[in-house]
Amino acid sequence: MSPDGARLAGGVAACLVLLAAGVCAQAREGEAALSETAIEERIVKYRTAEVTLKVTDTSGRPLTDTQVTVQMLRHKFLFGSNIFRLRPEGTNEDDRAYGERFAELLNYATLPFYWQMYEPAEGKTNAVQVKAMARWCKERGIRTKGHPLVWTLEPAWVGEKPAAEATALLWGRVTRDVTDFAGLTDIWDVVNEAVVGPDQARARNARTLLGLYEREGRVAVVARAFAVAREANPKATLVLNDFRTDEAYEKILEEALAKGVSIDVIGIQSHMHGGYWGAAKAWEVCERFARFGKPLHFTELTILSGEPVGEIDWENRRRNQWRTSPELEQRQERQAAEFYRVLFSHPAVAAVTWWDFSDQRSWMGAPAGFLREDMSPKPVFLALKKLIHEDWWTGPLTLRTDDKGTVTFKGFLGEYAAGAPGGSGTFRIDAAGAQSLAVSLSPTR
């Protein structure tokens, strides 16, 4: 070997050593981040606050030396599921159980706005039904999200129109629905699965969207969709959603954000029909997408109480491929608890949406629900109820104010009620760390 060759070989070897050392260091950092101690420390750091609460009457007079109760009402963090099975006016036992158990566990719901189903015939929409679902949620303090506005499940009648008219109908549909639901539903998955959008559109004969993707490109379609949705409701929270968690999705985000597209939230799907991701992958995905400085929503989380299937007929939605069992339900419980603990501990994550709430009428018949087909709760339902409403919950606390009318306590971020003899009021804890807040107690009627 020549001297130059020897130097080159030595340099390559040195680089490989450094690269291996870097990979090992990253692996050690990842393992440390996923230790029980690290997870608990992050949950306390990012999801709780040390609150000094000043309690007054309606005239602003501090209530000194007074017994006060503090009770958490709901989380700031969004724990959700799609709620497609809900029948607000349903009277049978399954309808009742589905609604009661949803409200018992969750504070966030995804409503169905697939254009093909939402408007099967031109001008004839499911707005009445979906608004009834949204109102049912609002009455119970459950926030709602519309899913999705722009995707490849477009009605066949749209594709039969001339291209310019069909495109106008697409953007008009976005404006109409976002405007129509303002105040009921103010969070939207604006564009769904842009990475594979052209291929999906071609496979599903979604002519309008395919034409847009081919003429303008993915980022331009995303930009236009977000601009239309933003104009329709300037206060809305707008989400870009995808199942791809690789460089292709990152590239779309980079280009769209560089162009000033008003993406509020990065949506990450995590369907695991083919096998559980594990804590390490969940953490790695959070770390990579957190670099964009936007909140992360895990928008479609599926963990099965059945065996994973390697080859899935996604297009034909082949049913009866899975069977739940007590042993697999226990595994689902363990995996879900681990996954939620990792996500709840990551500061960038603001929401997790399960897919589906019940095995009954679940997507592709998969045993992915919190509930079985008979609406009985699986172990995963009980485990997450304990996490969300016990381990990660504050109150009821009984405290006594000092000579300034203040009490101090540590609480999870969210909405609270405070009460004292003859009065009650509400307040919010919105930020972690030390907080000074005030609550005025109105007379109890």
C-alpha cells in the first residue's frame, strides 16, 4: 500500500471509530432518557407546576385562614381517540356504554370529515350528525378535532367535474366546513398523508387532488390548504398529519415552514398493526420532530390486543384477520402504558389520539380498542384510566389559606375548581414550573 493509501485507510478507520463512538453515545443517551427515573423526572418537570394560589371573594378581598378545596377538572394535555362510533341519540346498551366510557376516560375526540363519506352527493352533507357529535363532546368538556380536510378519499362526483371547478369545490369544502364548525371544532387535520399523496390519489382515482399534486407539488398543496383553512378560521389549530416518520416527511415540513406555511402542529400517526414500535422508537421519533419547534400530536395510535399481521390488505380493509385474547390484552396494556409514559414525558408532545376506542366497527376489524366488541373495558382501558385520572391527577386537596389568602400546592397542568364555605370558582394551570395564580370565589347558590 502506498503512503497515501495508508493515510487514507487510517483516516477511514478513524472516522469509523468516531462514528461508532457517536452511535454508542446516542444509544446510551436514549437508554438513559427511557429509564423509569428519567421518565418520572420529566413528567414532573414538564407536566406539573408549583402553584401559589391567591383566593379572594368577588370584591377582591383575600380569604384568610379559610379552608379551601382544590380539585382538578381536566388535563391540559389532550388524551383522545376517534369517536366515529358515537351515536348521541342512541338508546341501546352499546351506544350508552360507548359514550359513558369515552367521557369517563378522555378529553379529546376526533370527528369524521372524510369528504367521500361526509358529502356523498353534492351539497348533501353529514353536518347535522357530526354537529350533534361535536355538541355531545362540548357538553362534557371534550375538545374535538376534524379529520381530515384534504385527503385522497374524495367523492366520485367531484372528479367528474372539469378540473378548475373540481379544484374550486375542494377549497370551497375546506372553507365551508372550517367556517361552519367554528366554535364547535377548532382543531383540524388539514392535509393528510402528503408524502404518499400522489400515489394514493392515483390508486384511488382521486382526480382532483392528483391533478393538484402533479401540477403544483406536495408543498404547494399543503401551503394552499393551510392558507384556506386559516382564512376560514384564524383562531383554529391546524395540523399536518402523516404516517411517514422518515426524511420524506421532514423534508415537506422543512420546505413548508421555510415558506411560512402556518402549520401549528405536527401530526404523527403510529399505527402498529405490524408490530409494536417500542419505547426507543417512540422517543427517537419525538426527538427528531421536536427540532421543528412545533407541538407534536400522535394523531392515530394503534396497539393491538391481537397478533401483528405482516402483510395487510390496506385498500380492501380485510376484516377478521385478528383475534383478541386475555394474554394479548395483557400485552396491549403493558405496551400502551409504556408508550403513553414516554409520550407524556416528552416536552414536545401535546396530544395522543387512540385508534379506535372500541373493537366494535374498528378499522379493518383489528382488536385495537380500549373496549371489546361487547363494550366491556379491556385491561388497557383500566390501566390508562389509572394513569390519566390517578397517577397524573391532582386532588381533591384540602388546604388552608394563610394571612395573605394564599395556598401552595403542586398540580398537573389543566383546569381546576376551587371551593370554600359559601363560594366556588375555577382557574387554569397552563405552564410548568413555579406559578402565581388567583381565583375569585363567587357565592354558591
